Amino acid sequence: MLIHPRELYAHALGEGYTVGAFNAASLEMLQAIIGAAEAERSPAFVMVSMGARKYVGDFPRFVQVMRLYAQAACVPLVVHHDHCQTVQAAREAIDAGCQSVMFDGSHLPFEENVAKTKEIADYAHEHDCVVEAELGCLPGFEDMVFSEKAVYTDPALAVQFVAESGCDSLAIAAGTSHGGVRADGYLPLDLDRIREIHEALPGFPLVLHGAASLPPALIEECNAWGGRVEFLRNCSEEAIRAASYLGVCKANMDVDNFLCFTTAIRRFFAESPELYDPRKYLAPARAAFREEVAHKMRHVLRSAGRF
């Protein structure tokens, strides 16, 4: 079922858990996310990114497909657009039927980020849609988002930003990264900073981007079947789980799901080189994606069994 984002945020904050947000760029990915949510009795944000928007071609029609599948589900779901980098892209996402849009003005000066976020928030609220904004920068590259350095979110500026922009949730920078970075071990997540922002904005939904953990075992398995994936690192699942107690009620996590999807296809090709029917290799890929999403819901987000 489709649920209003504000209602879902309120439930997550009240119950003290995090809702996972997962990108879908194909029917298989969409089915995997919703299938995991239904199996785990967990809510979820089903997202489309700018890269997925370009990939699917007819973006408004794909949003309607997302809404159709979400509406038929037996658990609460929100259709969300991730990382709109222009006011026009955000407006188009709202007009297409997204219930929630994320405007990424993190690369802009503070005043410009506030102004553009407010412009989008005003338009969104007229259409019963909500806006997620971002303050601070995450390092790394994922989809069409790139930053060379981390700029952690300042709690005092977060309060000012929320008050002036009218945003409905805020993505903060506290140690996660987009797509992983080169490091010897898991990145430290600044839980004290998250706690401070949560205390400065009581009852306000906080969001973590780049919350996939890139467990080395997932990369090793992919490479064992012919992949050449670099061993990048991010924050651990334990750290993301700890943040779920501190007002983080939405977490974007995609890279781990994509790894599992790709590994399943590589394994199929290695074990069954004589087969060419796409359904034969997309089915196990969908199942692997679904199981990884279910794992996050059960063991990281603590969202399983909430509905």
C-alpha cells in the first residue's frame, strides 16, 4: 500500500527504527524490494535515481509502474526520487507521481541550497509531496553523484537550514560515503554528531545516504565468479544499526544489493554457459537482491515485523 511519507516518518520516529530506501532501475529490482518488504513485514522507500531515470527511458510511466506495484503491496511503501540536482528535475519527479523527492543542493553555498530547497518544498507541499534536503557532503561516487571530500553536517546549521528551507527531512553527513572509498577498514560513523543533530532537531526525520556497508565477503564472492570489483569500504552494518536509535529514520542502501544481483548473474553464466534465456539468470539475480534487502531490514534497519 502507498503511505504518506510524513505518516511513515512519524511511525519510524515513534517506534525508533529506520526505513530502508532502495533504488529500482528495472522490474526485477522493483519486485525484489517489494517482495522483501512483504516477506519481512517491513515498510520501505522504493526509489528511482537520476541514473535510473535515464536508463528506463519513459520516466513518468516507470513511476506509475512503481506506484502500481507499491499500491498492491501488503505493507506501507513510499515512491521516492533520489538526488534531484536541479529544481526542474524535482518538479518533474513530483509531476510524475513521486510522493517524496530529494533535492541535492549539498554542493551549493548554504544560502543557495536553502533558497532552492524552499522553492521545491513550496511546490511539493502544494502537491501533497514531501522534500528531503541535504546539508554536508559525502565523499565517493555512486550513480550520478560525486564528491571528492567529506563535509560533516554542522548541528547548528542544520537547525537553521530546516527552519528556513521548509524541508521535511534532512540527509546529513556523518561518515558514510557514496559507493565506498579506499580505506583499510570500515569507516567510522560519527554517532555523537548524529545524536547532537537529533537532539537539536527533536522529532525531525534524519536521513543517511550511502548506508550500504560493502562487506568484503560480498566483493570476494563477486570476484570469485569473474568480477574485478575494487575492495572499497564504508561504514559497518553495526554502525548503521546504532544510528537507527538516534533519529535516523531513512537510510539509502544500494551497492550491496547491486553486488548480490551481479554475483548471481556471474555465477549463472559460469555454471550454465549453454543457457541464454534472460529469465533463467534474472530470476536468481532478483532472488539475491531480495535476500540482501531482507537482510538489511532484519539485521540492520530493525524495520522487519513493524507492520
